[in-house]
Amino acid sequence: MSFIKGTDRGQVSLLPACVDDYVAHDALVRVVDVFVASLDLFELGFSRTIAAATGRPGYHPDDMLRLYIWGYLNQIRSSRHLERACVRDLEALWLLRQLAPDYRTIAAFRHDNPEAIVAASAAFIQFCREVGLISGRLVALDGTKMRAVASSKSIAGADRLARDMAHTEKEIAYYLDRLDIMDEGVAQGFDDQPNHRQAFTNAITSLNRRKDRLTRRQQVLADRDEKVLVFGEPDAKPMGYGHSPKMPSYNMQSVVDVDSGLIIHHDVANEANDSQLLHPMSMATMEVLEVDTLKILADGGYSNAQVAQCERDNVEVAAPIKRGAMSADFFRPTQFAYDELSNTIRCPAGETLKPSGKHTRNRAIRYRTSACMGCPLKSRCTPGDQRTIHRLVDQSALDRMEARIYADPSLMVTRRCTVEHPFGTIKRMSGGGRFLTRGLRAVKAEAALSILAFNILHAVNAFGSERL
Ligand code: SF4
């Protein structure tokens, strides 16, 4: 028995003579090539689409866009790694026709064209829509946190800065004290200790630099009127789930077509909470699909007064109502029946709860009854003197929304199976869900490249590269 042997390195024809033979006829990279060739980069807003009359010729933006899309598809996102891939990866050699731009040129393209890259990602969806791959019959919305280029140490609020400042001043005072003691010793005839003196002086200089930095940060915090800021990446916000540590992150939102599985619209927000994003994401999706009505599935994080706003704009939302945790020992809010005609609530004891005030901020109305004090069911209803039920001003829209889920419980399974797995794929393709660039504009471009790569991959898997 022998082992499988490789080809001799001295063999003359190691690779096929023709560059086009480097990649298979149905390879993904050919889809990238054809897609970019079909785009009007000038119309999409890419810079340098027309060669300058003078100077050294530059690279055409379509080659740079090809390289980035191919890179994101192959988990190669950094400009230095892409530079290396251009000379050692057969697909990259084929795609760029053996061009080898340096990493500064590659990075400058992504830096200079964030909006155009977002437009190129949207162009792929338009293409899919025009050829009938997207139905838009039902869509699902969800968000995920993507880590920003900053560590948790760069998160600082007024309290922490004040604490650090006090600690720094205390350290400076300590070293100044040591220098005074040393001076006193010298005055009394003891030998000077120049090495120690130098070390203390260096420490004071370094602490003063830290103090200046803290003062600058306090000023920035006051100027921006923020409670907490991520220094070095001020567009990012500390985000996390539950009691997990809150890391500097962005909130990536995506709307997925249930029938095709393609991400038809996405955005990157720098607010940790999804609560204000249902209406803007729905409106943007309608614009992409060019429709007047939309059916959208979402999770409990989106169920708030925006549901009524969506209803007014012909968006039918299906999401569970988010209710606060309630002890199992007491009657649940669903056991209280609302009567629209009289605007009252009937409790399990048959008493009538009437409006007794408003929460302006939450746009909620309080309902109470004076019958609680003598109620035989009180021990199962409230630990206090009186049970209060809060009902949103727009609660009827939320109730209608919840009724859709009760009528068809499979909707929530559909939502989960549609919109959650793309995030898994995107995070796997993007280093575990980390952006490489700083600032919301640049991050949006990165997200667009990730989504475009996902959509191309998904479309090829679903419809085949030749058909696509
Ligand atoms: S405690 Fe009040 S709200 Fe609760 S069941 Fe009795 S009367 Fe109704």
C-alpha cells in the first residue's frame, strides 16, 4: 500500500493555463461577478467611477466592490487579509483578473463609499423582486446586537469618571507627598535618591495626563448631554441581554421575506431597545416592496403603541403582547375583561373597574374599583389595598394583534424559523458578530456587505447559481 502523492512542484503546468479555468462554472464567485457587472455604480453613488484625466490610473470601484462581496462571503473582511487573498486565492485571482490592490486602497473604498455600498445591497433585493424571487406576502422582523470596535473599559458615565478622577487626584497627592518627604530628608542632610525622585516625577506626569483625559471626557459627556458614552466609538451604546455585561454594540435590524428567506430590508440602530423600530422598519419595507399594505411578524419587544401607528398605515402586525412578570399566586391581566362600549373592566369577582387616572409617558389609563377592600377574592388578586389594571390608550390595536396570534399560533414558529437563523449565519460570517469599522456610517456599510453576502448565498442555495 502507498499514500496518495501530490504533484511534483517542479512540474511545468501546475495550474491550468487559462485564468477562467481557476473556478468552476457554477461557483458562487461567478454570481458576484455578474451581479456587480449589472450595477450602475455611478447611479448608486460610488466615487471614482470615471477615470481621472491625469495621474496614476486607479482601480475601478467595481473591482473593489467585487472583492469586498467575495471577501464577506468567505469570512475575509479585513483589508489586510483581502490584500493577501488577492495574490494567493484562486477565486480572488479570477475575480480581480490578477489585480493586487494594497490594503490602504481596499480600506479606502469601504471608508469612502458607505452609502453606495448600502445602495448596492438594496439593488440585489430589487433584482430579486423584479425577477419574482420575493413575494412580500408575509415578512418577519427581528434585531440582534453586533459588537462595536471598543472594549467595555471604554464605557464611562459621569459617576465612573468622577470616581476615576478622585482616585487619580489621590494618587497624585500621594506622590507629591513622597517628593516633599524626600526634600525634607535632603534638607536635614540625608542623601538624595535621584532614581526614586525620577520615578515619582514620571508617575506624576503620567497621572496628570490621565487627569487631563478624564477632564476631556467629562467635558464631552456634558457637551453631548449623555449619561453614558463609549469613548473611541461614541456612536455605539452599551447593550446586552438580561444581567449579562453590557458591551459597546449596535442593534442590527432585519426584515426577512417568509417565502424566499431573503433579507429584504435592514438597518443598524444605536438604540439598545427595539421598541421604537417597528414603525420605521415597516414603512421602509413597504417602500422597498412598493406595496400599500404589509403583514409583519415580530416578537414581544416590538409590541407597544407603535402597533396602532402601524395599523393606521396599513401594516398588520402579529406579535405577542409583552406583559410584566406577575406572580402566579394572583389573577393575570388576561382574566380581566375590557368592555369597549362602557370603557370599563370586569374583574374575576364581577366588579367593575373604572378609569381613575392616566400615565402620560406610557399613554396608559389606570382602572380601579373601591370594591377591593371587602372582596373575598382579594388574597388571590393583589397584595396591596387595591388592584390596578393599566390599559394603553392604543390597547385595542394590541388586542387585535394578539388575537391574530391566538387564531394562528404557528405564526410565531414561522417568525422564529424565518428571521432568527439569518443572524446566526451573518454572525458566523462576520467573526462572531463583530464589526471592524468605527462610526455608524461605516458600520452600516459593513452590515450592508454582510447582508448582501447572506442574500447572495441564500439565493444561490435556493435557486441555483446558473438560474440566478
Ligand atoms: S380585589 Fe378588586 S379587582 Fe380583584 S377581584 Fe376583588 S374586587 Fe375585583
